[in-house]
Amino acid sequence: MNIDDKVGKTLQELGMTDAAGVVALFAEVRTAMESEREALVARGASSDPVRDQLCKALRDRWLARKSGLVSLIDENWLKMAMKELKPVVGRQFNQLRQLASCMETEALARDVQVRRDAVVQVRGLQLEASAGSVNVEVTLPGLRRPLGSIHPVIRVQREIEDIFLGLGFKIETGPEIESVYYNFDALNIPETHSSRDDWDTIYVDSKTLLRTHTSPVQIRAMERYVREGSQGGLYIITPGKCYRNDNPDATHSPMFHQMEGLAIDTDITFADLKGTLDFFAKKFFGEKTRTSFHPTFFPFTEPSGEVAVSCHVCDGQGCRTCKESGWIELMGCGMVHPQVLKNGGIDPERYSGWAFGLGIDRFTMARYGINDIQLFFQGDVRFLEQF
């Protein structure tokens, strides 16, 4: 009867009735363990992957949680031992477990040498590698897996992030499946606003939706700022995916990337907003870029504005890209509405703030001269290889 058969039986089934027999039985187990380990070390392995595979196979044979020999000894010998044999079985089992630590994969791998001509066989598993057993033409080029590259949208997103991180902003993220409260109510968007209609917003249920902008992250950041009792101002950017019920075409997609910025502190004015966005435009498009602000309306900012930059193609002279206007509209911005500050737990009598929002996909289209937003999401390797 080999060791595998013995560990599958109880001590009583093996006829062990005294301490001497138990000691001799455990000695047989330790001898078998050491013998198998020494056999693997002596034979070696043909390569690092083969060595790791063999070491794991031997480790699992002895130490696997359910079917390993040590686990079977615990179940069949220790737990099923007669009362008078429990002490000696327990001592012998503890000694066996200490010895079994040398059967861990890492411990085995340290001692098993890799040899090109090794032939290794452990419990019927044979792996052979010989320098002359395979005819390999070494002058042929190797097989290489083509490497990917950073997606153009992510590339531009990181570039924008770097500009604002250099100004002291921090990156904040939030859930893409958002509540109606954070997406609309907390941002001072009334129930009658058209953006809350089914044909503009993708709803999960009556109280949950796929966020239509990253503005909910601003409310969550304000709440945490108040909850943690943070000192100083709050300066964040919120990049991420957004979703709207748009029919896909050259300039629209039901999923797109947006980045918003928020600055809240004492004594913040619209001049700070204009200076920051002018600095950003020059860093992104070039030092010769000019900015223009025009009044508009957003429920969550007051006053609100649209930001345009001089066309980077014609330098403001007028061309097809800017529709002969000399300007390209980039983003919306404005001073944070006092009610939005209140909803975020901020005292509007003490603090003021400004915010902006831009579409990363459209910035990417402008940067690389891409005329169809759908190209970003089609996964065409011919298109992506250009970046």
C-alpha cells in the first residue's frame, strides 16, 4: 500500500492502535515527502515556465487545501484518531506541517535548477527540452505581438489634466450611474427643463440615470469638503464619460467624454475665471491664441458665458474650420449659482466660485483635424495606429 492509499484511510482502518505505530507511519510520510522533493531538485527543469509548473504541481500534491496529502492526513488521521492517540497524532502532525513548508512553490523554485537538457517527470507529468530536439531556424525574425498606443481622446484628456494639475487643481471622479438629485436637482435644474426629458436623457428608472455631465461630481466634492472640514479652497477638475440620448452622427455620440472644472474660495471673481481659461487656451493651442467671452444662460451658473478661441487654422482670419468667423466655440463657464453652493453645503455669503465644462472629444477633433466623432469609438485599427 503506497502513501496515497494510506492517507485515504483512518488510523483505525490501517490498524494503528499504539503510539509507536503512529510515529512510524508519520516517519514514512516525511520520507516520501523528502524523497519527492529531492527527486525534483535532482532532475531540474528545462525552462523557467516548466520549473514553475512542476513546482506548483508538487506543491498542490502535498499542500492543496482539499485534496493535498497533508489535508487528507488532517481529516483522516488527526480528526478521526481515537482519544488515546490524539496527543501523539497531534505532535506528529505539527512536525509534518513544519516540514511541509519546504514544499511551497517559492521554496521549491529556489532549489530547482533550470537546465536545457533536463527531463523531468513528477507523478506522470513529463516535460522534455533538449537543445537538439527541436529544429529552430534562429535567423528568422521572432514573432512579436503588436503594441497598442494611448487612445487619442485619453491622450488629450491627460494633456488637459496636466495643465490644470500644474495650476494646483485635483482630479475628482464619480459614478456614471447617477441619481436625479445629483444630476439635476442639486444643480438648480428645474423639472421643466428640456434636458430632463426622456428624449435627451437616458434613464435607468424614475430616480436613476446615466449622467448627462460630470457636474454631479462637483456637488459630491463640495459635500465631502464640508463634511471633512477641509481648510482652504476647493479646486478640482472632473473628467469622465457622459451619456445623452443623441442620434450618432459626425458631431454627436450617445457616449462622450467631458471635463469640468470647479474653483471655490473666498474672494473669487469672474476675472479669476477669465484669467485661468485664457492661460489654459494658450497652453493647449499655443501662446498666440486669443480668447473671447460671450454671455449666455446656464441654470447652475450666474452670470454665465461661452468661451471661444481664435481659430488655430487661420489665426482668426476666417476659414472653413471656423466658418469664416475667425473664432471656434470651446466651452461654457460662469460663476457658480448661490443655490448650487447651498446645495453642496457651502455658504454663498462667505464663498464664491466658478466652473467650466468642455468636451474632450471635440478638443481632440480640433487638435488632430478629425471630422467625425464616431471614429473614436469604432475601434478601427487603421485609424488608431495614426496616434
